[in-house]
Amino acid sequence: MENLISNFWNKNKIILKSFLIGILSLLLLIPTLFIQALVSERKERQEEALKEISSRWAGSQTVTGPVIGIPYTDFVTENNNTHSVRRWAYFLPGKLNIKSKIVPERRYRGIYQVVVYTTELQVNGSFDSLAISELGIPDANLLWNEAAVFFNVGDIQGLKEEVFLELKGAAASSKLELIPAKRPTDQFRSALSAALPGWYLAGNNPVEFSATVSLKGTGNLLFVPIGRETKVEASSSWSNPSFTGSVLPDLRSIKDSGFDANWKVLALNRKYPQQWKEDTYNLESSAFGVDLIVPVDAYQQTTRSVKYAILIIILTFTAFFLIEWIYSRPIHSLQYLLVGFALCIFYTLLLSLSEYLGFNTAYGLAAAATIGLIGWYVGSMLRSSKMSMFIIFLLAVQYGFVFTLIQLQDYALLMGSIGIFLTLAVVMYFSRKIKWNS
């Protein structure tokens, strides 16, 4: 019986050893799954830090306004009973110009970094004469004494100074103090607002407006193009902006010293009218602006690197397998397993170091430590400095290749496919020396 088992092993030991190595490779995927879960947990803690800082500083900001609102009385008949309903009519400006100088600042919650900003908005433009007749509202139903102007920001906690809106007509002018949540409507539930002056309502002539808004926020700064023609200029010393929203800037310049961006949006480019009654619109759906992003997200890049773990493990085990059978250097299955654990620990080193040193530096240090450990172990295990240097070179190429793939965005799939194809070609070339039939 023992002879039969021995003969079976001798005849099929390459296949059996290959099968065992495959099983070990699959088992090593289990710790990589735990590592991915750990990365996700750390990412969630970073998001919690972001929310905590935002709650104390201010959240992302979306600027909407100014908008003129005039309430009116409407009569509705239901079940042969007629009753009055109070509704609002809204009028958007003809021109809206906004200039924003964004001053970024890094804030920390423990080891987590959050980008906040302060900005001073210079808002100006003009309202055309209100075409109330086009809405079909009888003059007698208009509640002129309750007419107001609305100006909305995403998080009023971010207001640093009181907000005043200056109106200037042909014969008069007024300076209005905008107060939050004083005139809640279905369209503007908690917006800043002020009563419109009587001289403007009596004449209903074109009027110019201007305001300075000192604001602070976290991450996004967005603008709603409520003007028939809206122009926005934004600049900052932050060198890693992400332009977001419904419209990309017409002109932009990004340098190490910061960025400048200009937008021009017409009423034709949005999905709500210049004036309306009764309905409410999601004005923020047309918002555009800039997001001050952290240039390197270590958690995202660590997650991408963990996805290549099976590739690193299989290629390393394949190299060991070829060494074992081509050069007759027996390697125990437990030794395969120890090397596999060292390859997995690389990712925990990468994650922990990247939180303090940044991804690139952490990757280099973790790779150097892992390569050094495995190279030393192989040298002691096989008693061959030549084999040790070969494994060190192989691992350096693998980690360098994966690092390159992580840095690439558009060409990652192409380069990865070419790299795997070349690797397979090399393995097939060296596997010719194995006497499979013997």
C-alpha cells in the first residue's frame, strides 16, 4: 500500500503540488478580504471626521439668489365651495454676476484631514421690470405689502457677517438687511429675506442690486444660475480643484499656485422659467461650482492596491514553483504559506503608514520592508544569494508594476492586460525546462 502511494506521489507530484499551491493562494484571499474591510472602516471614520468638522464649521455651500417673491390670493373651488389660497409668484434677475475669492484651509481631526474654506462673494446684477401680466394674476389679488426678496445659502451657519442687499433704481435706492427664515415659503423655507421697498413696487422699473456675502464652508462651493444671464468668476490658491455640477467652466487655469475659473450660463441652459407662480422648482439641480479635494485619497488607492493582491501572490508562488522544479530546490508548503502571509501584511503596513506619510511614501516603505523580509527568508531557506536576489528583483518589479497601475487612470486596464500577458509569456518560457512527463 505504501509503495502504491509513493509511486502515485512520484508520478503526480507536480500536479498535486500545483493543486496545493492553488488552494493556498485561494486561502490567502481570506486575509485580503479582512484588509479591505479594514480599509473601508478607516474610510468611514474619515467621513465621520469630515461630518464632525463640517457640523462645527459649515457644510458645503450652494448660493441661490436674489429672487423676488410676491404673494397673491388665489381662489379654489372644491365641492362647490370656493375658498382663498395664499400662493407666491417668483421673478428671477435678468443679469447675475458673482465673483468669489476662495481661501482654503486644512483642518485635522486626529490623523484625518479636511479641507475647509472661507470666501467673500461679490454679487451684483439687475432685475428687469416684472412681467406680472404674463402670469395671469389680477392686480387686485397681489399682496404688494408682503413682497420680499430671497437669498439662500446651503448652510447659514457659514455666514460670517450680516448680509445687506443694496437696490438702486432710477430715482431711489435702499439697503435691505437679509434675515434668515423670516418668510418661509414652499420654494424658500429657510432663506435669507427682506421686504421689498415701496418705491420699487410702485414704479416696477428695472433695478440694480449688489451684495457682499462673507461665507465659510467645507468641500463644495456651488452657484445656482438664476439669472437670464449668469456669470461667475472663482479663484483660489488651492491647486487641486474638481469642477462639478451641471456646467463646466468656459475658461479655467490650474497651476501649482492655484486656479481661476469662469462660467457663463444662460436661461436656455436650465430647466425652470424666468418667472413662475404656484409651482416649486429644484433650483439647485442646475448648480455648478468647484470642490476643493484632497489631491491623494490614500484609502481609495489602498483599496485599489489590495485588489491586485491575488496577482502578487500567484506570481510569487509561481516563481517559487519554477525554482523548486527547475533547480531541484524543495520548498515546503508551510514556507509557501509564510511568504503568502508576508505578502498580505504588506497591505496592513501600507494602510497604517499612508495615514501619516501619504500613499506614495507609505507604498515605498511597505514594499521595501516586505521585499527585504521575503528576500532574507528565501536566502536562508534555499541557502542561495542568487535565488534571494532573483526573488527580490521579481517582487520589486511586481510592486513597481502595481504602483504604476494605481497611478494610471485612463490606461490602467490596457497596461494591466499587457503586463499580465508578458508575465504569462515569461512563465511559459521557463516552464519548458520542467520535465512534465517524468
